[in-house]
Amino acid sequence: MTLTWLDWAFLAVLTVSMLAGFMRGLVREALGLAAWVAALLGARMFAPAVAEMMAPYIDHPEIRLVLGFVLVIFVIVMLCGFLIRMINAAIEWVGMGFFNRVAGATFGAARGALILVLATVILTLTPLSGIAAWQNAQLRPAFEQLRDWSVDRLEAWEIDTSGAERALRDTGREAAGQVLETSPEAPASNASSDTKAP
């Protein structure tokens, strides 16, 4: 079995990601990723409010919004980083450090595989898919199968979410229809009471 340079590149990505996960541990890897997701969501929610607080000092609203976005991300990442270090230290203290590192290596391998699946998608959409190093790569069939499986799961998820959205939309239409059916009664009763008043 002869490996091409793309095989070696794929193996290097997997190895580096796995080693990084082992060195950092599952807690720091997974919670670090969650911290960035929380920071981005928090910035989306609170950046406008922070930007308004800077209005007396900065005239340009675009600059205020960018600074508010960056500031919220920085604060959330710093707070989450402090919390993650405390949790990681507690895990090391109770003697679960090795398990944490092995789980981190597994997480790193999964992350590396995801990166390589995305790389496979990009390669198949470009002229690079025709080069000999890719066509003869020993890892190509495995990652093409992972790519197809991921695409199928994504399409199934989109179908499920679209069905849920359709159900919510239908429920909203039914509720609106019921409101419209019952709303004319109130004006009619008011009109009858007005005619009886004289």
C-alpha cells in the first residue's frame, strides 16, 4: 500500500488534532468550543446594548457596534476560560486526569475527521479532485463515504426541521383563523348595544 502526499497530510491533521486533544483534555477542548459558541451568541444578543453605552464617547454607530461585539466576546471568553481552568483543575485533583486526556484525544480525532470531511467536500468541488495524489489516495474512499453519510444526515435534518416549521406555520394559521372567526362577534354585540341605547 503506497500512500500519497495527501494521505500523509490527512494523517498529519488527524494526529495533530488527536495530540492536541490529549494534551488539553476533553474538558478544555469541549468546553472551550462551547465557550466560543456562547461568546458569539452573547455578542449577537448584547453587542447593540454595549454599543449604546459607548454612544457618549464614540460618534460612529458602526464602530460602536464592532467594538461592542468584540468586547462582549472578549468578556465571555475570559470568564469561560477561568471557569474551564477551575473545572479542569478539579478533575485533575480527583484523579481523573488520564481519563480526561483520553477522552480529549477521542474528541480531537473526531474534530480532525470533521475537518478532513470538509476538506474532502472542497476537493471534490474543485479541479484538485482530478490530481493523481487524490485519485490514488488510500484514505479517499473512507472520507468520501463519510462525506456522503454526512450529507445524507444533513439533508434528513433539513427535512425534519422544515417539517417542524411547516407544522408551526399551520398551527399559526389555524390560530389566526380562529381569531378572525370570533372577532366579528364583538363589533356586532357592540353595535346592537348602541342601537338599544336611545
